[in-house]
Amino acid sequence: MPELPEVHTTATGLQGVLPGLYIKDVWTDYDSAFHKGKNNIKDKTFFKTFRKKCVGKKILSANRRGKNVLIHLSGELTILVHMKMTGHLLYGVYKKTTVKKAGGKSAKSAEVWLAKHAGPLRDDPFNARVHFMIILSNGKHVALSDTRKFAKVTLLETKKLTESHDLRELGPEPTDKNFTLSVFKNRLLKKPNGRIKTVLMDQSLIAGIGNIYSDEILWKSDVHPESKPSQISDTLLKKMYTATRSLLAKGIDFGGDSMSDYRNVNGEKGRFQLKHKVYQRKDEKCLKRNCRGIISRKVIGGRSAHFCNTHQKLLQ
């Protein structure tokens, strides 16, 4: 799932190209009975309202809150996109075409969007699973490629954003200048007996940290992922705080992590996956200086945790 650096990279990319453009139309082939009656474009009735309200609106800006991309429109409306496991937003020129699905003579036809020009938007298969499209006044498009179709797109009143179900429970942003060591410590100690790996990823405590960056933060700060926040010394908490700030900034500098599906708005891979010290390095030697440990993997709270079996000591 895209985390803070990936979502930041996407929002920054959109902010660079969208302000001042108008929405000419929107399209989706999402259709899920599970989402019937929900404020999600996967419900056909909601999408009709979404389309009616969005068409003709001017795009004012784009930014991020937690793992959500926010596209602000005239008329005090905001499109919220949570990219979930495999979604990412793309910007370019597309054309719609009709193709037949496999199945011989009985095969049904389906509309698909294809990037018009050669390059990563067209050539990278992870950019080809388009299920939502914004058609823009400059002849270009914002496409949501979403292999597993888990992403969420909804429309909110801009003035009520902070009260919305999607944003109201989010914790503070760890990259903000007012996110101090004291704030960091206080947020973690709201769940003093939780396992620190899970606590770090709790969006109600701190917004934006997920599986990849939590592993890297704990490895860098010498903290075992099953340690309880109440047992972590102030010295280690300070190391965790410093690691959190530096690694998220590094993730942004390298354009996010593309070990899996994530791509930026141009369809290009980020480079943070080239900087992993622990994530997805099971059974490899620890890269910490003077450490002879081996990277282990363990499921904690339903998520995989990667850590060194030597320098990340479990606190008792």
C-alpha cells in the first residue's frame, strides 16, 4: 500500500499540473454490490451524483492528508482518493477503446483506456489497470490504475473535510514541523502495551506510516517490532523519532517505493526500494555496521515484520 512518501509524491505531482484546469467528464468501470449505498464511486448511484457534481468544476489544488490524495475543486468540493493496496494516480493523454474479453464467441466487450504515447504510462503493465478516469480541459487525463480494485474515490465538502469519516480519526502528520519528539512519544504511549510495529502503523496515532517504513524505522533505531512503547527508553524513543523523520524525508526524496505496484503520476518507479536495509530482506545479512545478525520475518498484527535477530533486542 502506498505510504506517506508515495502519497506525497503523487499529490505533489498533481499539484504541479492540475490547478486551473476544468473537469470535462469522469468515467469508471468500478461496480461493486458490496459498496451499494456507500459514498464511494463503486456504487453506481453515488457515481451518478459524483459525476454530476464534478463535471464543469475548476481544479484549485491537490495535497495529501495521511494516505489520502485530496483534489480540491471550485464549489467547495474535494475529491478524495485512497489508493489502498495497488492503486496509483497517473497523468497523461489517454484514448478509450473497446476490447473483447476472453471467452470465444460469447465474450463480452469492455471499455478500456490506453495511454496514447510510448513510455511508462503505456509500456508498464502496472499502469494499465485503469478503473477511474478524469477527463480534463487541456486534453489530458488523470487515471487511477488499480490492479486489485481496492482503491476508494469519494466526494466531500471541502469545509467539512476534517469532520469526514475518512479524515477525522487521523493522527498528526510526522513530517510537519510541529511534530516534535514530545508529540511522537505521547502518541505512541496512547497504546503503552501494544506492539510497537502495530502502534507505529496505527493511523489514528500517527498518519502515513505503513509496513515498509515502520520496518525501516525500527531497524535503524535498534528497536524490536514486538517491544511495548511503555518499555522503550527515552534514548531509543529519540532514535525512533529521528529515524521516522529522516526515513520519511528520504522516501520523499527518492520518489517513493516501487517494490510493488506504486508509480508516480508520470508512470515512473520511485527508488526507495533500492535503499531498503531490512524490508523484504529475510535471511539476508544485517547491514548494520559491526552487526552479525540475520534478517528475520514474523507476522505481527496480521502484517509482516522484518527485523534483525541480533541488534533489535526484544525488551522484557
